[in-house]
Amino acid sequence: MANYGLADFFFKLIIADYTLELGENLVSSQTGAGQINVSSLGPRLWRGSITIVQNAHNTISQQLALVRNVQNAGNYFIFTPKKFAAPQSGVSLSGYSPVTVSPVAGYTLTMSGFPPNYPLTTGDYFSYVHATTHRMHQIAADAVADASGVVTVTLVNPIRTNAIPANGLACTFLPARFTARYVPGSLQTGRVLPGHGEAFTFDYVQSMVNI
């Protein structure tokens, strides 16, 4: 089993475009009275697809080798949402180290260690490591740290009861990331043409357990 860091896999990919979505993992039912009941089946996992740009034959061969390697059972890689991996405010966190404060299950999380009055924006991403995997959350509403650098944020994807991070756990904003796996059967290779190799795509999904 191997867990490839950003420099070992993701940052080596020549990406044309990618998609990133947060799976719903919901089930719904309708009662005789017309009420719609919706229940969660489990954690919401980040997932999407990556397209590698068409390129010279040798370059496409190298890119395919990278992906074929993570196809192997037991291999994982770290994904970061390019273009969205830093807080939108643009205010530097240099010299500061945000950490979790007494985390509990649910849609809120308190963090400390920010600059005074540091702004967090709806849509910002951050991550931490829990049970050996990187977990990425997205902020659902604007929030501002107080004068002591403490802020409570609302989360798009909640902290689950069986996955509460430790108190004082480091939170990463630049870049936020999560542990992912290749989705079996998803690789769609392009044609090999006389002058170049065509673009190809594959799917990925977040993994909360390394086995």
C-alpha cells in the first residue's frame, strides 16, 4: 500500500480541467400524507473527475503511468482543489497555525490560532488529518476571528460522530487537501495519433480509511 503525497502524484499531473463535487449520500421517501422524508446514509465524500491535457506521446505515456500506478489496490493519493486551495480573503496566515478547539460532531467547528479579526469566507476550504487520512471541509458562511484569533465556522459537510478530530489538531488552509482513491473502471484513455496522444480522464473519490 502507498499513499502518494501532492508532490508524488497530483502535482505531477498536467491537468486540463477537473470536477469536484460533494456526494449527497441521501435517501428519500414519501409518506401517504405527502411528506418527504430525507435521511443520510453516511458521510458525504468528495469526488470528481480529472482530465489530462493532450500532449506529446512520451508525455502522455508518463502521465498514464502515474495514473495506472494509483489504479493498484491499496494505493491512495492526496487531492487539492486547484484555484480554490487558499482562503479567498487573500490575507496571509504566515506565522500562524490554526488548530481545532474541543471539536464535536455536527455542522460547526471552533478553531484558534488565527490573526486577530481574520476573515473566513463562504466557500473557503480547510483540512486536517484524522485516522491517518486528510479530511477536507468547506465553510458554509462568512466568519471572522475575534481579537484573540478564535473563530467558529459553519461547515457544509459535517463532522460525524465516529470521526471527531482531536483537540488542538492542526488545520491546513494552504492548500486544503483530502485523501483520495482512483475509481475502478473510470480511466478513459485517448487515441494515439501521429503527432500526439489525446487527452484522457479518470475519476477519483475521497477515502476516509486507508486499508
